[in-house]
Amino acid sequence: MDAIKCGGFSKVKDADEEIQTICDEVKCQVEEKRNEAYAVFKAVQYKSQVVQGINYDIKVHVGGSSYLHLRVWKKLPCYGGEAVVTGVEDHHDKGPIQPF
């Protein structure tokens, strides 16, 4: 298990089923913020930060050569446990997740 620096983000990891589920949960929020519909919305990579819940920076492939970087806050279960998009950046290529 990777050591997590207190307050810092984890190393970049390949997205798994849990991260894709979070992306599926927030897809409508992203489409609303971007005023665009995405036929493809596949999580590629992510990093996480433990806060009052978990912040995720997630790289999402949205078709062709287009990617989005999402910042998602997954609330603690005692606060409802839902995922909330707190930031979206587009026009990123296949490169690694960039801080924003």
C-alpha cells in the first residue's frame, strides 16, 4: 500500500472500477457545467487526497483525442457520501494529470 502524505495527493494510479463508478455518478454534473453531452466518459487515471471525505483528480477520456481533468469531492458517508464536481478542465492530451 502506498504511503499517503498527510494532506497531500497520492501518486497517479490507473483508474479502476471504483473510479469509473464515481465518474458515472458525476457525468451529468460535468455535462451541465460544460454545456456538452459526452458519448464516451471513461476514467483513465486518478490521484486522491484524504480531506473531510476524499478529493479525486481524475483524467477522463471523452472521445477522439479529447480528455477532461475533473476534481471531485466524495463526501463522507455521514454527510451523504455523494460525489460533487468542484472543477473541470478540458483540452488535455494523453499526458499525466496536471494540478489545477
